[in-house]
Amino acid sequence: CGDSYDSSPTSAPLAARGHMSGRPQGSSMARIYRIAAVAALLIVASIAALLGGAYYAARQEQPYYEQALRAEPEALQRNGKELESRASVLYSDVKQVGQWRALFTDEQINGWLATQLVTILGGKMPDEMRDPRVATTPDELTLGFRTHTKGVESVISVSASVLVTEGGDIGIRFESARAGSL
């Protein structure tokens, strides 16, 4: 019996070579492809959800802006004229020596912005900036306006505080800028 048995890996049958776990190699590759496909799908879904959420948030309006837009056209007209009247009195007072003071409400400012700003600017307001409105608190002024950029309609809000320095200069500190609720 001149036949001998060689158990080295090189003499193993071709079908048995290249596998460690007892499964054929093609099955392992198919599993890897499935895992990669599921991972890629999860990544794409996550990116789509993130972009969808950002799009939704950018389209949201701040409550002050929604409220300011609900004002009746007659009230806007009346408040805009009242602001102009008070501003005219202030202008006259500033020419006098002594102290002067004026108070403007959000409604007056928004009425003026809605009814007079476009007329005064004579069409020089950027097309991307529509329906400007403000909201004020004792410490902050917020300006908002509609814009349409790259297919997204949004309301941009910029908040700032105004201060008087020790030297008597007026300073403006920008607090925040938002697109929708972002």
C-alpha cells in the first residue's frame, strides 16, 4: 500500500479551501454586502431626516412675527401715521436745547414698516427681504423679515440690544440671528 495520506492544507479539496467558519466564502460576502447596504440605508435615512428637520425648522415663524402679521390693514395704516407724527415731534424737540424723549410702540413701528417703508425706499429694498416686523422688550429689539432663498421660504430674525456707553456713545450688540426656529 503505497498510498499515504497528506493532511496539509494544500492537499485539501478545492471546495474546502478558503473557509474558516464552515460556511462557504460566497455566503460571507453576501452577508457583508447586506450589512453594508443596511448601514448605507441608515446613513441616507439619517441625513434625509436631518435635512427634513432643518427644512421644517427653517420654515417656522417666531410668535412675535406671526402676531405682527395678523394686524388689520387699517390698524397698520393708523399706527404708521402715529409713528410719523411722533417722529416729527421728536425731530422738532431735538432741535431745542435740553432733554427730549419719545416712545414708539411695536404696533406703531410695525404699522410704519408695513405701510411706509417700501414707499420711502422707492423699490430699493432687496427682493429677498419682505414683510419686515419688530418686537421690543426693555432690553432687546428683534427684527424679522421673510425671505425666499434656494427654494426655502423662511423668516429671518435678528436680535440686538442697545446700550449707552460711559462716554455717551450708543452701542449695538447683536445677540442672535435665526432662520425660522433654527
